[in-house]
Amino acid sequence: MTNRGQESGTVSIPVAAQRAGLSVYTVRRYVRVGLVEAPLREDQLAEVRRIRRLTEMGINLAGVEVILAMRRRIESLQGEIARLERLLQQAEEE
């Protein structure tokens, strides 16, 4: 018998909580306030750990939400810069 969550690349909240070193209640709270979406994907475990570290530093969940949004925006802008650099390089080669 296989674990359906593993097949789809998702993990249950209890498993995510265990892997992140958090309580199930805490991970459910993160889902409830919109910091992560359920079902959790394997790649979201790093985000859950990041949230844990930020809250351990004394940042409240509203602050965590702002930090995560800024991080996503920075990653998006970095991707856009890379795309534009490729276009510029292609134009210079022509």
C-alpha cells in the first residue's frame, strides 16, 4: 500500500509539523492565517521552517506575512532580471 500524499508530492499537517519541529496546532494555525496552503507540498516545508525561525526571533505572524511577501517579490524580480539579461544578450548577439 502506498502513501497517497507521497505520490502527489504532498505531506499531511502532522508529518509537516514533525519535520519542521512544530506542533500540529501551530502548522494548522499557519494554514488558517494563510501563511501556507494545505495540503502542504514537500517544497513548502522549507517555508514552514522559515516561519518557525522568524517567529522564534520574535516576529509576529503579520510581520512574517510581510517578510514572506517581500521575499516572493524579490524572487520574482530576480527572475525578471534574468529574463531581461537573456533578451539583452540575444539582442547583442544578433
